[in-house]
Amino acid sequence: MNPKTLTLENIFAMELSNFQALVEAIINEAVQESKIEVAIQEIEVYWSKESLELRKYTKDGVDRGYILCAADDIKMQLEDHMLNLQTMSGSRFVKIFFEKVKHWEKTLNNVVEALDVWFLVQRKWMYLESIFIGAEDIRLQLPEEAKKFDAIDKQFRTIMNGTNQDPIVVNACCAENRLDVLTGISERLDKCQKSLTDYLDTK
């Protein structure tokens, strides 16, 4: 029926009182679907705007690019929205929104994983950067490791510069192969750390 021409007379003519249980079921379904729709829209709007906070990183007065600031608020919001999505996913009224809910569950899971690895990589990079960039004697003693760290350093700083230009959380964390790249950097940093530790142990 056209809502503009729907009249009280039309409604009485339907004799809805004869179908009370069915009408209540339809109304309930519509209300629950509406709640899910609104919740998904809130998630979409929030993550279309939420940005990572970055700051300049300097060492001995030299600009070394950007690093991520703490993201505690983002992580709390991730937990909250993922819990909401899990609740929606288990609802019997989710059917028409199922694909959207699954999309956002996957997206936010990717964000969580990427952020965890990202902060881990950042800590490792900051520690080794102060050694391989700041200590010339170490670079002379471990030339191969220094060369490997330089390649990692360049790659990490490229990621950080790109993130500074587009700090939207979802864009940064779900960029193509972002998680795999960060995981690879983490493993390479571990190898640099092991070589450094072995060298220091011999001394």
C-alpha cells in the first residue's frame, strides 16, 4: 500500500484483529531488523572517520619519520563493535544483513590483528634503529645485518609515511597485504635481533 493514501478506513477494512499473532510477529521482525540496520550504520560511519594518531619520531635531533601513538580508545571501540557484530550474527533477524555483518566482522578482525603486529614491529624497530642507525661500530662489525636493517628501515618508514597521509584506521590496517608485510618485517627484525645478541654474547 502507498503510505500517502493509506487511511484508517483501509486499515479497518483489513480486519487485522483477526490476524493478531501474525501482525505482532511481522512488527517484531521489522523492529529487530531496524535495530540491526541502525547498529550496522553506526559501525560504518564510525570506521569511515576514525583515524590512527601519529607523531614525528626524532633521534639525536634527526627526523626519523613517524610512529603510531597509543591506540587504547580504538582498541576499546573495536572490542565493543566486534561484540555487537557477534550478537547481530547470532540473531535470527540478521538474514538480510548477513553479508554486511560478516564483512565488518572480518574487517575489524583484520584491524585488530594488524594493530597488534604493527605495535610489536614498531617496538622492535625503535630498539634496533637506535643501535643500527645510531652506533657506527655495530654497523662496521655487522655489515650484513646493518644492510638488512636498512632495507627493513626503508620499508617501515614508507608504511608510516603512507599512513600519515591516510590515517583512517580501516584503510591503514586493511591495505593490500598489510598484515603479511608487517608479519614479515617482524620476523626479519627478530633475525637482526638474534644476530646482534649473538655478536654481543661473543664480546
